Amino acid sequence: MPASIAGRLTAWFCASAFALVLVTAFVLYDAVRATVQWTEDQVLEQHLGEIRSLLQTPKPDTAMITHEVREAADEARQVLIRVVANLPDLVLATPDMDKRLPASRFQTPAPGGTPHYETITENGFRFRAHSALVPLKAEGWPKDTVVQVAMDTTLDDMAVDRFRDVLVAVILLSGALCALVGWIIIRRQLSPLRSVIHATASIEHATANERLDTAGLPTELAHLGLEFNHMLDRLEGAYSRLRQYADNVAHELRSPVNRMLLTVEVALSKSRDEASYRDVLENTRDDMLTMAQIVDNLLFLARADSDEVQLQMEPVRLAEEIANVHEFYSALAQEKGIELRIRTDPELVIVGHAMLLRRALSNLLSNALSHTPPGQFIDITAHRDGESVVVAVTDGGDGIEAEDLPYVFDRFFRGDRSRSSSERRLGLGLSITKSIVAMHHGLIAVVSAKGTGSRFSMTFPASTRAHG
């Protein structure tokens, strides 16, 4: 099971904060240790300077040097001093220094070399040590005199070790504090998310009209809440249309069933002649054909949605198909007093399914004839537009209300001002047309306004490669 966001954020916060504390502790420890060591070196340099100044007088005072050596040994930070002339001959030294730190443990200083400080461990004690070559001009003294100074760092080491122990305790405590603080912070920051989860869980079928309250939510969650509300709006609209769709299917099937039932009951109510029974059977057949048409259309749309329709594609001359549809509807248009006008390019050819393309064009033309008043016109055009071919049907009817435009291609949509086709009683024609265009990888669109007529256009790729 994937880890929770809160757990991952807490872990990352803990790890980051703990790493920062750890690095800070190491830097502090190293800085304190370096500072203590630098202080020790300064003390050694101070004592070396005092001995050097006493040795470089015209006549060195051995009593004064001895006093300085013993006084240094009595300080809290015990400093050991040894003055050597031509190693290893001992001249002056702190009492017992030879036992505690032999002269051989010091590095031999180079003439004119840079000062060299070192750490020496002897008999379980640590010393910070330094040796220097002091040139002398006093008579009776060697030309090259070596001065060795060392400091017992026990007190400093204890202080540094204690500081280290404190840092370790702080590091361990900070780890626990980081976990606690991180958990509290992350939990508080994620509390709006829990509110969103609770609110979404409370939305059910009976409360589908409720929406998330995005006021007071963080920016990221506010965007999520708005998108979720938009999704609920779309789902509510889709559910409403689906419910209307189911109601329409039931209504369309119920009407012919009721007519058949009524016709049969009337026929059976008394004995009738052969002609009456034939009339009953013909009416029943018409109703059954209507039901079959509804079922066939619904099956066609279902197969189109699931990509189950396999088409045999071939080159189709649009001018010929438009002429065939025009010839089929010309008598009806003449009867209604509507002028059909054709404007096409005779060379336009697309790859498609001729019968389905005729059906799509017939649906649009039948739809236009149903909503165009006498004395008006209907234009059927086909032209090339770049890499596409556009077939359009434009009428001079009343147009479509703006609120109906998004739904004119929905199944069973039959608003008072909606567009339908030859199957307009069923409200499936434009849906079927849209599916046919989609099978050819095309697009269908409508441009209309109340009182200005409508233009339905089908756009196909110039070299269509549709299903099959």
C-alpha cells in the first residue's frame, strides 16, 4: 500500500531538518575544536616568545629563564618548556619533563622554517607541542639553541568532549522534536484536504446538487475544489440528459406498442371482414417498422460509440452524392415552396462510405426542410479548404436559440427550437450524422442565431482514413 502524503512529507521534513541540525552540529564542533587548538597555539607562542626574548639578550639570565620555566608549569594549563643546546644535551627544563615528554618526541626545527605545531600523545596524555630554533649571539652559549614548549591539553580536551556530548544530546533530541513538529505542521496543513475529503464523501445521489465550499481553502486545493465542482456540474448535466434519454426511449417505444395493443383490442372486440383485419395488420406493421427503426438507430449509435462499425472505404465523388440527395428531396422542397441551391466542385473526391455519407447529408437536408418556411432557400455547398473538404447545408429558417446550440447533436434532444432530421420525431438524426462524420475522422459544427437561419457543416480530411 502506498505511503500517505502526510507520512512522506513528515519523513522528508524530519530528514531535512535533522540533516541541517547534524551539519550545524558538526560545523560547531569542528569550529570549537579549531578555536581551542588555536588558543593553545597562541599560549605556546606567547611562552616561546618570552623565552626567546630572554635568550636573545646580550647576556642571558639563566635564573630568569628558570623562573619563567617553573612559572609556566604552575599555570592551570600546564606548559612544559625545555631549552636544549645541541640536542640532546639538556640545559634548562620543566621538572620531570624528560619523563613526561622526552625531547626526542619533538620534531627537529628547520633553520628559518615556519612555525610547526603538533599534537603528541605520551603515557596516555595529550600535548600540544611546538619547537623553534633560536639563534643566539651571547658568549658562552651555543649558536643554535632549540626551545621546546608543550601544553597539557587535558582540561581543553575535557571541555571539548563535554561540548561534544552536549551536541550529541541536542542532535538526538532534535530528531525527536523534528518528528513531532513535522507531524503537527503537516497535519495542520493537510486539515483542509481532510475537509475536502469529508465534503466529497457526503455528496450522494440525493445531494448531487451540493458543491464544495472553496472559500478559505489554500490556493492549490481551491483550484482542485473548483475543478471538482465543474466535474460535478458536468456529471449532473450528463446524468440529467441520460435520464431524459431513457425517458425518451421509453416514450418512443411505448407509443407504437400502445397503438398496436389498442388496434388489436379493437379488432378482437367483434368479428370483422377480411379487409378490416388486413387494415389492422398493416397498421401494426407500420408501428413495428417504427419500433425497428428506433432500435436500428440506437444500435447504430451504440456500435459507433464502441468502434464496432467496420466500414468499407472507397473514393466518393461528393458532387454526385449531393446531386442524388438533391434529386430525392427536390419534389418535397418544391411542394413546400423552398428553393434548393447547389454549389459544388465536381472534382472533389474523398475516401469514405458512400451510403453513410448520403445518410448524413440527407439528415441535414431533411432537418433544414423541416425548419425552413416557404419562400426561403437552402444552400448545399462543397469546397476544399486547405487540406480539408467542407460540405455545408445552410437554410433561411428561424435559427436556433443560443441555449440549445450545445445540445443539438445530443440523442433525443427535441427542444421546441432544436434541429432534428428526417427522424426528427425521434430526435436521433443529428446524433447519427455526428457519428457518421466521426467515423470518417471529420468534424461537424453548427452556426446559428435566432432569426438568421442555420449553417451545418461537415469537415473531412482531404485523404480520409476512417475505420475499416
